[in-house]
Amino acid sequence: MPSRTLPPTTLRRRSRGKSMTLGFDDIKFPKVYEDAWGTGNVTATERPELERAQIFLLRFIVMNPDPSINHELRSIVGNRYYNTIPALAFAIQMNIFANTHASFAATPLLQAVRFMLIKGRVTDAIFSERTKAVVDFFFDPSLARNLNSPPSEFVIYKYPAARLKVAIVGGGPTALASAISLAEKGAGKVEVHVYERRWVKRVSPGGHHFVEYPSHAKRRDQVVTLQDSVTSLLTAPTYEALFGGRPEPVWPGSANIQIRKVEDRLLGRCQASEFHGLIHLHAEGVSRETLAQVGDFHVLLGADGAASWVRKSYFHGYEKERGKSFALGLAFDRPAGLPWSQPLNMFLTLGQTRYLLNASDFDGKGYLNMQLTEDEWHRMTSVDGQPVTFGHPGCLRRADGTVPDGFDESQVFAPSEDRDSALWKSIEDGLKLFGFKESEVINVVRIPIVVQAVREGVQTLPPQDLVGVRRPHALVAVAGDAAMTVHFWPGRGLNSGIKSGIALGDEIVTALNDGRFIGLPLDAMKEYNDFILKLQDREHDKRSIPILNQSGSPEMLGWLLGKANTVPDNVAIEWLIGAMTQISDRLQKRADWPFEYEANIEPQLRIVLRQLDSVTLKEMAVSFPWPTREMAGAEVLPIRAMKPEEKSRWLTQLFNLLREEQTKEKLPLRSPPLSPSSACFEAPRPRTTSPNPKGPALRRSNGTRSSPPARFSRILTAPDTKGTLGRPPSPPYDVPLGRVLSVNQRPGRVVLAEAMSLALFRVEEI
């Protein structure tokens, strides 16, 4: 065990009954302890520290009224086997305390051993596992520093608190971000143990031990969008480790990255030399049945995903799902880049909600997703009838009829065998929409999207699960998908996980430094619990639910697609082009737009959309564009982690939002208020001429790109609060979507308000 240096503990002050203001980390010992240890006139050579400690314990026996403790203590002092001060303390820890604290309160014997360890300078440097175990036990950060009845005459020393121990279940991005945050902010006061069954232990040629994901591990290939507002919270070394100095800007104020890269790079960051002894990575899984193997901890963090056993076991206020959606995922891998430019991909994605592309133009990897009706969901199987899942993915045949390497005949995706079916035509057109070939698809999975959460983010671990814990109780918390799952169309799941990991580090370290972890009350993590609940409200009510209500639920999507045949062919394509060009206008005017201005978007859109089947175009049209304005607004951020300039800018923007909303409320209404969704897109207007116009040809992804924005650049968009959504009209109420979409053939303000009202509420048919 490498040495661990703690703050010096030899400075002390004396007081004879005077009232003094003490910090929570000041420990008061009876003055008689100082006298019992000795005045220091005898040199260490004449009387070694061990002998001083033995004499001190014998004098303590005289002062202690408990004969049972005294008998055992006298036996320990007289045993020649215990020939060091740590050995004496360890014997007391095991034989008298039974390696467990019955309460968080300080006892006379506990104080006596603490004094002995401080005077013997055992806490100044730790050279062995046994010494570490002794210091961890007697200077537990959750124990009271002083007796309930303080001595009238005392000496004061600084309490050399041991590290707070946090055990993390799971090794994904949220778990790793949490471990890094705790280690960075804890500054040596927090020790983290992370457990992940997918890892394996390795030894480098130089004899260095490390863990990594093996090639056969089940990994997630999705590309996700990390918001600048989140990554700006990271320290410079962690940010550099995450992006390698090369973030890929796609959506404004964000960067795209593959999930497996996030895992690999944060795992590497955890194994940096600066975290040696602070972050311990265990290549093994943990379940409730094997929790005792973890040993001692103060806080158990469940970062084990949407199917979290930590959440299911300890959070009995677990909330039922708030909604669900079904999706198909087509993972692809191209040799280089993407078929279309990222701006064009973005406009095609935002103009409808049937298909979603999240991909990296750096390496040509990513996922194409397609929202499914319930009927389509049940048809997402391989030819052997098994559902295609991440654990059992499907594949597409090669052009010569063979199956790709790593798959067998039974795993061929069943809908791909019926090339004339409407379902396959929809999937095939999804690939065409973004320019992909079937040969570039590496697997096919179906993805359940369940929007759910817990009502509280922190609980007390039940007594039956305290095996290995040395205190009366421990705390248990959840983060990431274990705390809440979101609809991934708005793309905030991983952002929420990283934010919760950063917030966890902030609040645990702050509470630890303030002394609020003494006794391990639930209130010690109240700030973290409040953050999780606020984050749920933001990501569920303002992002996931709008998508679910519009077209995300299988029932609503089924109803909308059932109406698609009422839309004329020319109306569908003009509606889509109108929505997408309006999106282009708005996004390209943003200050944080990361690409060159693209003047000829409409011709490129027509080239792409005319390749698709008319049924697909109608389905895309009735799914409606993203409710982006409804999902906008101030982010929920861990304020303690924000840099001063970011915090100042964020607070100023919040103030401006409030002032703008107050001004709006005072203005008289000139017309009936529209629903919030009516603000999604404005009426079409003439295109702005760019000083560098491009030709009408389809812009490919290898086109010239402007420099990425500064790392901390972002704009806080004001939320739309113009109106309040009401209940849908009572049936019978049957509105042909074709008529709604046909007005002007493009989404004007009033028309779009009517159409989105249909999408946001289920309209029952007779």
C-alpha cells in the first residue's frame, strides 16, 4: 500500500474552561490524556513511542469504569505480539469494537485510541493496509469528533479524518463521470470503488495493472450529443481526455461522440496517476446478493442503467412509467464520413419525428433510428422469431445472399426478407433519407424507450444489507438512467447522467467539508436529491413528454400514420420542405452555428426527398417537426461546478428570461393565444442571400466546414410560455390531416398551430 500523507496533527491549543469557537474538525481530548502520555522530557530513545502508548493505555484503564473493557484492554497491552502502535489499535478495533461502530457517537475508549494514534504520529503517513484500516476505523469521517459531555480542561487537535468511501455499481459514462468528479473535488478526502462486470484486468509489458473493455464485451455503438453546457463543467484534463482536443460540433452548442468512446476515454481518465489510491476499478459485477463482498462504504451509488437493481431494491417510491415509445435502431459503419453534410442531416431530422440520425462525420459511425407503432414493434424479429435486441441483434444479408461475419442465418432481420412489405419500404427509405446503403448497416435492434423516474434520489440502506458496513447505516443514491430514463429523441440522456455525476461530486464533497456527513443523515445529500428531482422535471416535462405526446407514443404514432393516406403526394413533400427550410433559416442565424452558411438548402432537400416513396413522405409529414421551442429553456445545471464566468452569464440569461416574460404578460393580446407548439416554426419567408452561394447540387459531408465554436460558447434559449395547452375536443371529432396539411401546402403559423394541436393530444375516432 503506497503511503498516504495526512495533514499534520501535532498543533494544539490548551484551554482551562474558557469558551472557544471550534470547527467541526477540532477534536477535544481531556488534558489528563496529555499528562498520561508524558511530558516529553524523556527522549524517544529512552522511552519509545510504543512504550508510551502502552503506559497511556494502562493509565486509561485506571480512569475507565468499565471492567469488561479494562480486562480485554489489559490483555492487549500485555501481548508481545502487538509490538507497534497500529497493532495495538488494530487489536482494540477487532477484539473490543468487533470492527463495528454501534453508533456514530464518540466513546471514551474511541477517544483514547484516537489520542494514542495522533500522538504516535500514525496518522501522518500510512505505509500498510493494516494501518490504513486502523485510521479508516478510528477516524471515520461520519463519526462524532467529541464526547457528548466535553471535559472541562482539554487540549485540541485537528481531526485527521479518513476518506469517505463511495461504492459505485456500474461502469458506464455516468459511473465513470461520478468517480472522476468525486476524486477531483474530494482532493484526497474521498475514496471511490467502481464495479463493472464487463471489464477485464490486464497487465502492461511494464507490469502496470489496468482494466479495460475486452473486444467481446457488449457495448453501445450509438452516437450521442454532449451539450457544451455540460462539458464546460468538466475540468480541463477531463475535457481533454473526453474529446482528445477534437470535439465534433454538429448541433449548435454541442458535440457528437460515440458512447463507447465516452466509456473508453473516461475509463482511461480514471486510471490517471493523479487518482492512484483514490479511484479503485474492480472488474467484477455486484448484485444485492453479493453486496457484502464490497466491504465497507458510506454511500452506495447505483449507476447501473435503466434496469438498475439498486433502484429496484432500495427505492420503494419508484414511480410508474410516464410514457413509452418504440424505436428501431440501425447501426452503421462507413469507411469515412457521412453521405450528406451534417447541416443537411440536421434539417432532415428536425423536420419530422419518424426518423432520427445521430452520427459522427469523423469516423462514419452512428445510429439511424425510426419510431415504431406497436404493430411494427412486434415485427422487429429475426427469422427465428426472436426479438432483435442489443443482446441478440439482427443483421441484413449481403448482396450475394450471405450473412455478415459474426452472425448466423437465424439472425437475419425478418422484415428485410419481405422486400415488398410496407414496413421494409419505410425502413429502406429511412436509409435513403440520409444516404446510407444496406451494406453499411452492421446490426439491427429494437429499442424500448420508457420515460420513468424515482421520487427520491437518496435513501438509507436497509439493515439487512449492511453486512460489511461498519456503522449503524449507510446511504444509497441513484444517478443517470438508474435515477430516470428519458426519450432519447431530444438527446439528453447521457448529458443528464454526466450532470448528475458532477452534481454528486459537488454535493458529497461540500457536505463532507461542512461536517454534514457526521451521523450520515439523509439531509447530508439533500442538495443532490433536489438536483435529481429538478433534472427530472426539466427532462421529462419539457423534453420527453412533448415528444411522446406529439408522435412518440405507439398509439399516437399509429393514429397519425393511419391518417397519412389523406395527405396528397405534393402536399406532403411541400410541407416537409417548408418545415425543414424554416428550421434551416432559424438555426443558421444562431451565433453558435458551427458550420458555414448554406444558402441552397431547399434544392438539396428536394433531391433527397424525391428519392422516397410517397407513403414514406406522408408518414414523415404527419409525424410533424420537432417541438423544439417547447423543449427549449434554461438548463438544470450543477451550479457549484460552473466556472465563475459561466455562472455569471447563466444568471444574467435567467434574469433576462424572467424580464422578457414579465414584459409579455403586460402586453395586450391582439388575437387569441396560440398553443406553445404554434411557435415551433414561423411562416415561410424569402431566403436570405449568402455572399458565397453554392450550387443546387447535394452538399456532401466532405464540404468545407468553419472552425468549431469556442469551448464555452452557448446560448440559453428562452422558453415559450405564450399559452396553456387545453383538453382535446370531445368525440366525435375527425379531422382529415390531409386537409390540415393542404392549406397553402406549407406550414404557416395558424395551420401549424392546428396541426400540432392534433399531434399533441390524442383525437378519438368514432
